[in-house]
Amino acid sequence: MSKKINLFFKGIVDVLPLLIPVVPFGVIVGAIGIELGFTPLETYATSLIIFGGASQIVFLQLFSGGASSIITISSTFVVNSRHLLYGASLSEYLNKLTIGWKLLLSYLLTDQAYAVSNIYFEKNKNENLKHFYLLGSGFILWFVWQIFTIIGIFLGSIVPEELGLAYTIPLTFISLLVGYFRKFDHLIVIFTSGVLSIILYQAPLKSYIILSSFIALALAFVLIKLKKENSI
């Protein structure tokens, strides 16, 4: 078995524990789409095109509620803005790849895939084929997400509310954040984002989410740049 295939399957195996909350999350997204009046095809299209649970829910809720295109798109972008940070932190490992590879990996980059890939990349900086690890971890999550979104489209609406599946959404993000509490620069960004959300809560048009996210994102970029400069 070639090294490319080995790394591909290693990425799959390493990310498997993080897929547990993805299963009910996918079902929830599928069910929400149907409950909000979208057709099965329209609901599934969000999983195929947006491929991001929280941002899909935001898009579905705002679009069905009659929000303007600008509000819907900008809010969806803000929810996914953390991926800019993910991409920036992985860029030093993937900057020699072709545009095609970068586009593919950008599409498959998720919270879970980033969590395991960032750790692997830091430990294997000299591995020239490490992008196959990210390909594997991203692909399996994409595959599982598509399958359980489809299941949610047809079965999610009959899942009893008392199961409390909606609570898996914040739990997914909390489980991913725990691993980053060990790094001081990560704590700075997390703390800053939380404090700004509280301070700016009364901002007009509920813009506190957008404002706090962009400020925290800018801070993260600055910290990454300073970290790279100090390592040279």
C-alpha cells in the first residue's frame, strides 16, 4: 500500500472519534430544512454546497424567514469565517500545492478535519505528502455528513424532541475548543471573542456577532503573523 493511501486512511481513522456528534447534527440539519418548508432537494443542496452544519442552519432559518440576500449571505459568511483562520494556520504546510489541491482541501476543511490535521502537520512538518492526511479526514466527514443529512431529511422530523439532539450542536464546538485551551494565543482569541460578544450585544441589527467575530479574527491573524516572525 502506497504512502499516499496510508496517510489517507490514517486521516480517516484519527478523525473517527470526532464524528460521533456529527451524526445527530446531520440529522438535525436535514430535519430543520424540511420543517422550514424547503424541499428535500433544496435541503440537501445546502449540505452539498455550503457543507457546514451551523452555517447551513443559519442560512435555512434566515432564507425561510424572508431575510434579505445580503443579511443571509453575510451571516452565513460570518459563521464560517473561522475557516479563514484554519486556512491561514495550515497555509505554511500546504503552500506548495497546486490551486486544484488547495480548492479541494478548502472545500473539505471542517472543524474536525482541522483539529486532527493541525496536530499531525505540526508533528510531521517534513512530510511532503501530508495533504493526503487532510484529504482523508475531510473526505470521511463529508461522506458521513451527506449520508446523515439525507437520513435527517426523511426521518429527522419524527425524532422525539425529548431526545435533545439540538444540544449536540454547541457540544460539538465545545469539544473542539477544549484541545486549544492549552495554548495561550488560542485562549486570547477565545476570551476576546467572548468578551466582545457581551460588550457589543446591544449593537443595532444584532451585528454584535459580526463585529466580535471580525475583531477576534483580525487578532488571530496578527497573532499567527507574530508567531511566524518570531520563529524565523
